[in-house]
Amino acid sequence: MSEKIIDVRNVSKWYGAFRVLTDVNLTVEKGERIVICGPSGSGKSTLIRCFNRLEAHQQGDIVVNGITLHDRMRDVAEVRKNVGMVFQHFNLFPHMTVLMNCMVGPMWIKGVPEAEARKTALKFLERVRIPEQANKYPVQLSGGQQQRVAIARSLCMQPAVMLFDEPTSALDPEMVSEVLETMTSLAREGMTMVCVTHEMAFARAVADRVIFMNAGQIIEQGKPDDFFGNPQHERTKLFLSQILKH
Amino acid sequence: MLYPDTVESEVLVHKPWFVATLFVLVFAVFLAFDLTGTSMGELMRPVIGAPAESGFYGRFAIGLVIAVLFCLNIVLIGFASLRVQVTIVWFELLLLFLAFFTTFNLSLPFIAEKLPFMITQGLFTTIYVSAISIAIASIIAILGAVAKLSTNGFAYAIASFYTSFFRGLPLLMQVYLIYLGLPQLGFIIDAVPAGILALSLCYGAYMTEIFRSGIQSIDRGQWEASRSIGFGFGLTMRKIILPQALPVIIPPTGNQFISMLKDSSLVSVIGVWELMFLARTLGQKTFQHMEMLISAAMLYWVVSICLELIQSRIERHYARSKVR
């Protein structure tokens, strides 16, 4: 019996009168790699932003790492400690060096001593292959390097699951591969991951399950081979034909 | 610095048409003013004879000399490097100002006699009243800004009422209201605390708006990144948002500091012995108003320059993480 990291049950969410998520059900098990894709506006980013409550859902339950997400700040903080998130626009702290970006989380949240936080930070910067940039400021790095720092920053918190919100869509084409390689190596090491991405080659190579969303609903999911080789739903076929045409 | 274009343009003050225009303008202006009665006329005595009787010829000659000197001056300055240019122009403008002040026939011994007291009593009081007010105003501003950005109705209402009220009344009236109004409620308040209270409340209101706009200028993604790591509101504010908002906040806040230094002169109306109060009273006995007013003006200016320098130093400090 494997352990559920994220359990989403009948979740719905509205922006005013507009329904962005409709009865979404999804479980993510420990060690599972999930790719969520779908046309823009389909609610995929909103969904994973609900997993660490950057967005609030109005109906249903989301249980992350055994804690049910609701309005209690203490529980939300506990969840965020164990969930790493990588954003489309990196969102590094521009007034801190790369090293400090990676150190502040463990130091201020977990009370890790500075020397130890530095060691951990350097270890993960090594892991994303940019230890030599440790003392630079984020603006001095390329987009790909910044995104890899953002991944290292999340890893320093030793999260139970990593969320990726379109991590490569703001990058130059040349830099996409270095970020994807980093993510692939993470996946190989058994990290639980949920990625919103349009990189279908990455999905095919890494994902255990691909989820397709449209208009706030999960309309199809399956193993990459089935999903890409034999899509069931008309909307999925259309989407895949559009995205794989090039 | 504005964006420096890479196209080299010719120096403006070396263009013949520009120099010629300036020459004509300056010449015309000095032709219109009769300077024969001044020390400039005395200097020109070898050329124009007795200044008082030189008439149009005297004015023509003086205007011509001044116009030639002026144009020569700017053409020569045009050759210097930027830093030298700035220094020379500052120095020349300062000289002109001093020349202007000497026309008042100020009594220097009188100034020398009163200046130490003006500094030890007046300037000292001005600076400590301003410094305490600035400190309190900054604290009010942070609290006010957070309240104005919060979703809590009470906090927002109180903060917006506060900024509206204290930005809406003249500072002079606030000084009177606090000094004369609070005793009516049973709080007897001294002049100095009343002045400090009025200044902090008034400037706190302005600075609330500055801090609010500074905080709002920070990208939403910074909040999201900080919160998703697990930082609470306080930590996010102190360590992530405010440090980034400071470079935006500092230039207008420096403005407020300088402005506060001079607006502290308004508390002189309730009898605080600060610089403005002394400037008005010390010269009264002997009718030497100008001496004291000009000395006080210079003291205000010197302290303002110090504040400007501090501000530019802080701005440079925060420019670090922006360098590529």
C-alpha cells in the first residue's frame, strides 16, 4: 500500500461567478511523477496552486501530506514547509545572493544553523550544476540558471513533493533543456513531482501519469504511452494534434 | 542618469548660434539695467570715465564686458569633464549668491556674535525635533501602509481616515490644534512634545502613502515565492518585501526628511526655541532681521545638503543587486 502525498476530492473553485475548477479528483502517491497539460485557461495552474494554498478552493477536500487544507494558517504553513514550488517566472529574491536565496528557507523556517544551511545550499546548487554562481545576484544569471536556482531553493527545504508551474515557458528555447535535464534527474532520484508543462517529450520520458485538463475538469488521464498513443477524448486528440504538429 | 544615447552630439555651448544667441540676450539684459552706479561701474572707471556721467556709453561698455565674460565662461566650461563642470558651475552660482547677500550690507560681527547660540540652541532643537519626528513618522508609515493594504475593514478605515485627515489640514493648523486642543481634553502638553506630535502625525500620513506605493510596486510573485517557502506575513514583509521596496521608497522619503527639517520651523509659533524662532527674535532688538534670517537660511541649507548626501549614499547602497 503506497502512501498518498496529495489527495484531491471533488474540488471546485470559483472566481466570482466563473467556475475555474469543477469536481476535480486526483491522488498523487509517493514517488509518483505527474504531468498536467491542457489548453491555457483550463485551470491546471490554479489546481496546483491549490495544493499549497496559494489559491483557496471553495468546495471539496485537499489533503497534502496528511494535513487537510483549510483556513487555519498553522496547517497551511505546515503544508508549505513540505511542498516545494517552482514558478514560471522563477521569483527568486533579487536582493539576495543565489546562496542566500537557498539558505533563508531552512534558516528561518526550520531554524537550521547558518553553517549547516550553507552546506545544504551548496550541495543542492551543486546538484543543479551551478555552484560557481553561488555569490552572484539573480539578475546576473541567465533565465535557465535562475530557474535551476529556484529548483535548488525549493530542494533545500527537503520537500515531500515538488510542484512545477510551467517552469520552462518563460525561457529561451536554448535554456529549456538544461532545466528539463535537472527535472529529469530529480525524477530519476525518486522525487514526487507534479508538473504543469507543455513539454510533451519530457512528459513522455518522465511521467508516470499524464493528466489532461479542459475547462476546469480532468477529462483524461493515463500512462504516457496510452495517453499519447491512443487518446480517448476528442478534445485531447485536438490538443495533442495542435501541440505535436511542430 | 537618463538613458545615455550612444550617438555623440556636439557640445551645445560650442555651437556658434547658441553662443551668439546667449551673447545677444545677456547683452540686451544688461543694456536694459543701469549698472553704472554699482561696483561694476567703479571697476570700469578707466574705460568709461566717471560712471555717473558715462550715460549710454557706460551702459553699453558694461553690458559688452559682462556678455563677453559670460560667453567666454560657458565656452571654456564646455571643454571640461563632467565632474569639473559640475564643480565650477556650483561654485560660480554660490559666488553670485554671496554677492547678492553682500548687497544687504550685513553686519558680520553681529552674526559672529549670535551664531554660536543659534547653532547650540536653535539648530540643535530643530535637528532633534525633526529626528524624533522622522523616526516616529516612519513607524506610523509602516503600520499605516500595512493597514491600508490589508483586507481588514477596521484597519483600512482607520488608516485611510488618518491619512485623509492629516494630509488634508495645514500643518500649521495641526500644530495649533494639538498644542491648544489637547489641554481641553485634560492633557497638558509641552510645546516641544506637541510640535513633535504634530510633525510625526502629519509626515506619517504622507509617508504612509509613500510606503504603500513602495510595497505595492513589488511583484506579486515575490509574495507567492515567499509564502510558498512557508514564511509568514511578518517574515515576508521584513525580509522579502520591505528590503525590495526600500529603493523605491527612499528617494521620496529623503524628500520628506528634507521637507520635515524645514517644516519644523512651524513649531516656532508655539514658542519652541528652534532655529526659526531664534532667527525671528534675536535680531528684533537691534532691527538686524536680515542678518539672522540669512544665517538661519544658510544653516537650514547646510543641514539639507547633509541629508541629500546621506540619501544619495543610501541609494547607491541599494543599487547593488541591480548591477548586471
